[in-house]
Amino acid sequence: MAHYLVSAAPKNDRMQKLEGLLRKHAFVDLQPFGRALTYSLLNARVRQDGMAVWEEEDYCTPPLAQERKAVLDEYFYDITVAAVPPGEGWRRIRALPPLFPGLTTRKPHAA
């Protein structure tokens, strides 16, 4: 299993829709990545330059291939990844404001 620090430019006109879907845990049941993706997006942060950042656990080659096809490309562009040890990405971004301040940071569960 690999972990990545993901940076992505939000498609601002689609963030409200994404927030609503995350609130409903709409992606949790996507196999095999739904729980990890939901957790990552619920905890995503935003850099001063407006880029969204989060740590993502992934098994794909290239990284995030399945997640991009199913979800990420709909809501973000200019997606880049950098390999990090587990937890290091979260440590690096923890002081940044949340991408979705209205969502409570929590582990996802089946709705």
C-alpha cells in the first residue's frame, strides 16, 4: 500500500455538490477505494493558493487512477501526487484550514 500527498485545483462551481455528496457518504461503497477516498476528502485542507490537499492511500498504477475516473476528475483538475510515509501528508497539512469547514472530521461509515 502506498500513501500520497495529493494536491488538486478545485472546480469551484462543483464544490457545493461534492460537499453534499460527502455529507451523505455517497462514495463509501465504491470498491475498493470508497472508504479511503471519503475519509481523505472529508479531511482535505486548502492551501493559501487555493489548492486542495489531502493524504490518500492507494494501490493503483498510476496513482489514483480509479479514484480519478470515478470521482476526482469531476471535481478537481491539475491533480498531482507525491509519495509520503503513512500519516506524513496529514502531518504536513494539519494546520491548514479545512476544504469543507461545514463537515465534521470523522471516519466514514456506511450510510
